[in-house]
Amino acid sequence: MKPLRIAVVGSGYMGRLHLRKVTELAESEPGVALTCLVEPDPERRKQAAEAHGVPAFEDHRELAGFADAAIVAAPTVSHRIIAEDLLRAGLDVLVEKPLAADLEEAEALLDLAHRSGRVLQVGHLERFNPALQAVMAHTQRPLFVEAHRLGPFPDRSTDVDVVRDLMIHDLDLIQRLVGEEPERVEAVGVPVLTDKVDIANARITFATGCVANVTASRVSPTPMRKLRFFQHDGYFSIDLLEHSVVIFRRTPTEGEPRIEMEKLEFDPEDALMAQLRAFVASVRDRDHPVVSARDALSALRTALRVIEAMPDVSELA
């Protein structure tokens, strides 16, 4: 089998992670090869090239002919132009979330991928979290959802607000659980360390009657990534950081109903590697990716609705 040649665009925080995972996969599977990388910063480009022993380019347009597929881990504002150029050059693309900075750019990428017959997968990494995958088979029309995604200010450049940076993960997961986009969105957000919103809360209501309360912060001292949801017969608690799932179910009995607790057992796995393997499989099989551009567009649309629903900070005083 001819090796699938993969390039990574960007060698910042996420780019370095992707470079490492592609290298690991190439070492275990002869059908995959890291062939080059792209990094506009000269010093980082030199360091990444030396670390991985592959050619490094300053501009993403230089890698055509060196790769069959590319992972785009550049700033969000660059996603459209980079992914568009790569798709037009005949490459399949995995682009970090969010798919693009706005809906117009995201829709343009979705349309181009469809017209060119290229795979366009989006890095909503939590879809590959084993804790979430373990619980999906047990869900039935959640009625109330609570999500908390908190952490300290990231040691990387932040070119978007906390909604598109962090909350979008949970918006994607909740929409997947409920099966639709929300009918109504209420939100509040506050800039703390940047000129963009750094902590936000949204209350979103779906046509099914389900209500979700979603909080995201990148200015909290203690990391937390928890998703809790309630349905008519039980309560599910998912810790996406600890990869643990606890289910509380109402058990029919004579007399008073009884609550039983079950802790789901599963083998923890590397979500980033699972995402990469899924991308490689989609490229080889010419199949729909696990997280399609259409899925990512839906999550981005709701994220932008959350931002638009926020009152001006001065109105909160």
C-alpha cells in the first residue's frame, strides 16, 4: 500500500501535539508517513523540522506535491484561507475547531469540500473521548443538561473568545445528544484577561423541551470538564478529564422506587490518536468523517448565537 503522506500546518501548542501523534502512528503503521510541516515563524520552523526530521515550509502553498492530506493547526482566523488552498490543491484536510471564524467562511469550506470530493474533518476532539463514547448507548432524550469546562488561562495565543475556544466542544456534544440545534439561547459573558469574552454562561432551550446550562471559563484556577444530563429514568455524570462515567438509575420496585448506581468500565484511550486514525480511515475509504464539516458548522452556528445573545458588559452593571 502506498503510504498516506500527511503534513501538519502549524507548530504551536496543538500543532506540536499533532506532529507527535502523526509520528507515533507512522512508526506503528507503515501506511502512514509524516512528510513535511508548515510554520511561518523561522525559529519554531527550524525547531520542528529538526525534531521530526522532515522538510519545513514557511507557506502552506509550498507543500503541494509533498502530501496527500494535511492537519491544519493554525490560528482560527487563518483556517479558511489555508484549508481552502489545500482543498483546491487536492488534499484531504483535518482542521482544528472551530472550522472557521464565521459562518460564511465555514459554509464556503463545506461547499468546496463537497464540490471537490475531498474529506474535510474538524477537530472536535471530545467526540473521541472514551467517557462520552461509553455513555452514548445509554442515553434517551435528555431533559436537562449541565456542562462545565473550566481551566486556567492557556499558555498559547488566544485569537477567539472562550465560546469558540472551549464552550463549542460542549455545544457540539449536547447537540449530538439532543439531535438538534437549540430553539432559544440566553447568555452572559465577561472579558477578564483579554479583550474578548473569557468566561461565559449560556442557557439553551431545545424544541424537545430539553434545557442546557453551559459554562466555560479560561480564567479558572482548577481544570474541570464535566457533563451531566438527566432523563426520565436516570442521571448521567461524565468526567471528560478523568475519563469516568457514573449512572444513577431509577429501578422499578414494589413500594418506593429505588436508585441504583453504576460505574461504567472502559479502557481509556488516546482521543487525539483516535481522531487521527478516524481521519486516516476516512481518507483511505473515501468515507464521511466522524466529525464532518456540517457537524462543525452546526456547532459554530450555535456558538455564534451564544455570543450574539450576550448583553454588553456595561449593561450588567
